[in-house]
Amino acid sequence: MTDTRRNTGTWIRRFHPSDAPVRLVCFPHAGGSASYYHGMSRTLSAETDVLAVQYPGRQERRAEPCVGDLAELADLVLEEIRPWADRPLAFFGHSMGALLSFEVARRLEHEGVTLSALFVSGRRAPRLTRHGDLHLRSDDELVAAVRKLNTDDLRLLDEPEVRDLLLPPLRGDYQAVETYRYEPGPVLGCPVVVLTGDQDPQVTGDEARAWREHTTGAFELRNFPGGHFYLNRYATAVTEVVATHLRNLRIPRHGTPRAGGPGKHTTGKPPMAPCRKE
């Protein structure tokens, strides 16, 4: 029977419920919301059950306080993800979402659950995180800095009423990222696929390749033309990268997790396509 649960609480959005054999959990960027992944969910729904994380402080959760500490946010998200680990899990995160997905993946592995794959986009490796103070600056300075990264989706900031709604979560997320402290520990065991724009001012080639140090699993780096939000223009190509890797997992359609009973599973390393040359 198809699992059609839609009442996923406040943290998880499930736009297109699916009984597919693998679940993909998507983590938004700073200031972003779960709806950013609606298109990816629709495209992948025939093969993947897509969930999107909704952080506090935005859209229907705008009355809730933002979480300005990334470690605390990872702990909270982990609690919400556990019930969905009855199928193999993969994560996709962009920018702040990449960093957060990594931290949640670390916590899951500590509990005995290894992801099928971790897709990280638009973010340097966690050990190379640079600290900043944008979250402490004026509204105008914060908006100006963010516009340099994403000129396509921030026109709404020109509307005062909308700006008042968007700035608190944006500032809170920047606080979480800029105060993040990487804690050395066991590396991941899952495959890691890094996606980046070749003109992203936030991520150099070396910083993207450094993700290799955070896993003993397979590693791949994929470059796309464009800046920090290259995936706005190349959404179809990015989604196809994800779909191809998840197909290669060869998980039986009604297979069961392999270790530790319900909610506990491990995965072997799937074959990975060769890296696109930089």
C-alpha cells in the first residue's frame, strides 16, 4: 500500500508522498524554506520519496523563533528525521543546508544509520568554515551581501512588508552558519557528491574538493556554470545528478533496512560516475 502520510508535523514537508524505496531529505539554504524543493520533489516522486525540512521562523512557522545555533538545529532536525528512517535515506543540502545535512548525517551515523548518499551543494568543506559577522550588521548591509549571491530570488526584499518577514529568518540562519564551529570526529561512511558553481565566490575548487576528507565512502565533485545559486538555472541537471545516483543504489523496491531493525540501516558504496573534469 502506498504510504500517503501528509501530516508530517511542523518540521517536515512531504509534497508528493511516494512508496519509493529510498527517501531524500532536502535542507534549504539560509533564509530559504521547504518550498524551494517543491520542483525537485515533483520530478523525483516516481522514484524517490522526497521530504523537505522547514526551519522555524518562516512561512507558516514565522511566529516561531529562529534557531541561531547550527548544532542545536541539527539536534532538533535529527529528532524529526528518525521516524522517517524506516527506508534508506539520502540527504541533499544547499549552502547552509549542506552544512546542516552533514551535521545531521554525523549524528545519524553515531546512532548506527549510514546514509545512502549525501549531496552537498554550494558549500565549502565543514573543516574550512570561515566565521563572519553579517548577522550582526544592519539590515541594509545584510541584504546587500545576500544580493551578491542570489540576485534572482530576492526582489521581494524591495517590498517593506515582505522584507520585515524575510529578514528575521535570514539573520537567524546567518547567525547559525557564522557561529558554527566544526568539531573533529569520525568521518562519514556514506558516498558524498559535491555540487558547485564554477563562479561561486563562497566556494573555491580546493574548498569543494576538501569534502573528500569527510568521508571514507565514494566521492564525486560536479561543477556547473554559475555562481552560488547556479542550481536556480540548472535545476533540471542537478535533479538528474541526484536521480542517477539514487538509481545506482539498486535498493529493492520493497526491501528492508539491513542492520539494526526498523529505523537502522547501513548501505554499501554504490558505483559512482566519473568526476567531470574541472
